[in-house]
Amino acid sequence: MQVGVTGGIGSGKSIVCRIFDCLGVPIYEADARAKWLSDNDPDIRLEVIELLGEKSFANGIYNRDYVASRVFSDAQLLHQLNQIIHPRVSADADRWLERHGSEPYVLREAALMNRAGDGNSLDKVIVVTAPLPLRIERIRSRDPHRSEEGIRAIIKNQISEESRLKLADYVLDNSENAALIPRILSLHNTLLELAN
């Protein structure tokens, strides 16, 4: 069984995934793999340089700050960049899934996701939520070089929280007002029952 985990930047997808990882659930982290592929896939490098220029790579490494400064203010460029990276991430995820096919269930974490079964192989989707001010605070504490204006530009380019919640089979509120671990343990048991 494949379960998607999604949420806006700063919602806490990563901590949710770390807790599931501690429970032995294999997790494909699409954002982390996209970063790795961006740095290491020569075809991505060529296409990104063609789209955004030589500054897209600094000393052979994907220049995230430069790329973000270009694409998050230009929806067309963002779409073109996604058309380069997303198919490679999807193929990478399929290879990963082949290696973990015997598990009761696996998690596929990504910022962008459709509803389960809507053009994907997901059986269920978990949406991680948190209030916007808390999300901004989290992002600033982990990335102090980012301005609030820059963070809001990224959030503006993501789907709305309302739209994201429409994808959800399960919602995990990560607002720090309720204990997260017991809710994840309960959900883990539910997913194990469904998988069996």
C-alpha cells in the first residue's frame, strides 16, 4: 500500500516522516531526492542550464538560491523547471518502490501531490497542517537567510491549504497544540490494518 504525505512548507512533513521512519516504515522523500537528482543527474543539469543559464549551477552544484529567485516570481519558469525535474523524480520513486514492494505500506512524501488514485498510484494521502505564522517561524529558524517576503512567495506558489485538505484521507495537525506522536502511532496502526 502506498501512502502519500504532503503539506505546505514549514508544516512539519519532515518530522512526521521521521516518526514513521522510527516505526520502520520506508519513506521516499521526493523533495530530498529531487535535490539529490538536481545535483547529480547530468540530463537535469543540461536542461536547467538551458532554461535558466549557467548561474543555475555554481561549481557544479545546483544553485538553489539563484533558481528560486528566478522561478518563484515567474509561474511559467516554475512550470518549465517542474517539467524537467518531476518526471525524473517519478521514475526514481518507481525504482525505489520496486525495492520496497514487500512492506505492508510505504510513505511517499512530497510537497506537490494529487488525491489518492488521481493520476498516481497512491492508496491514501496524509496532509500535515500547521498555522501560517508557525510555518513561517519554523522556516526562518531553519533557514535564517530567507526573508519573510521570500517565504511568503514560496507559500503563494504552493497550492492553498484549503485545496491541500481536499486531498486528505487523514489530517495530522502539527500546530504544537496536541501531541503528535500518539496520533501518528494511531494512524500507523490504522494503516497496518488496512494493508493487511
